[in-house]
Amino acid sequence: MGSSAGPTSRERCRGCGAEFKDLVCEYCGLASRKAEDPAFEHAALDEFHILLRRCEPDAQAKLLRDGFLPALEANLLEAAVLLLPYLEKDTMDPGPGAAQRLEAILAKLSALTPNDNLQRAIANYRERLVAYHRSERSSLIGGFVMFGALALGLVAVIYWVASLF
């Protein structure tokens, strides 16, 4: 059964139809209700990230893409900070879902009334996204180089074997 702040046991997720156990659907990551106050939104964000850490990489990718995003500035900034480890290939790599989620967070932050701290944060997270995409391109190019070297080696072996006959 959910906490007193969560939904009743009969409520179903509007995203996937699963029964809610608490503030965030454990299957699709949507919040049980619209965030009406900062405390609910913060609690839902915390619960979402606990859920995200517990699930398998395939489920992580789906949750990152479709899951709960807060609306308030402070909670959006926290959501971005909590997301940063998912952009690091050395720690966690759920694929492009983390970058897509950060892009969604940046879009929401950009729609808010600007202030100096917010503008600095947006610039910082945009730099993180650029670095992530640069890393992705480097990995892709490295893969093509390795495939090309393997193909060239295979052709050389075939040519060498053919020359023996």
C-alpha cells in the first residue's frame, strides 16, 4: 500500500494502466498525480530516481525517456544533477535516454523566467550534452575504424589464402 501522500490502492496509472503503489508508477515512471506543491514534486522526483537505480538497463532507458519530470525550477535543477551519472559511459550507460531526458529538462528550464543562476545552469548542462554527443560520435567513428580494419584484414587473409593455390 502507498504512503499517505500517495494514491489510493484503486488508482491506475494514466500512462500504462498499472496500479499505483506510491507516488511514481514503477512500470512507466509517471507521477500518480499532477504535482500541486513543491514537496510532492520533490518526493516524486526522489522516488523516480530510486526506481531508476533499481531497474535493469532496458527499463532504465524507457524510464529516462518517458518518466516523471518536475515543473519547478529547483526540482528541475536537481533532476539534472541526479541525471549526470547516466551520461557517463564509465558508470552507467542507458543509451540515448539520459541525453534525451537532459534535453527535456533544458527545454523546461529554458521556458522559465530567466535569472543569472538559471542561465549559468542551462549553459553548464548544454556543455555536458555537447560533451556527451561528442563522445558518442567518437565511439561511432572508432567502431567504424575497427570494422574497417577487420574487413581489410579479412580481405588480406582471403587474398593470401587464394595466392597459395
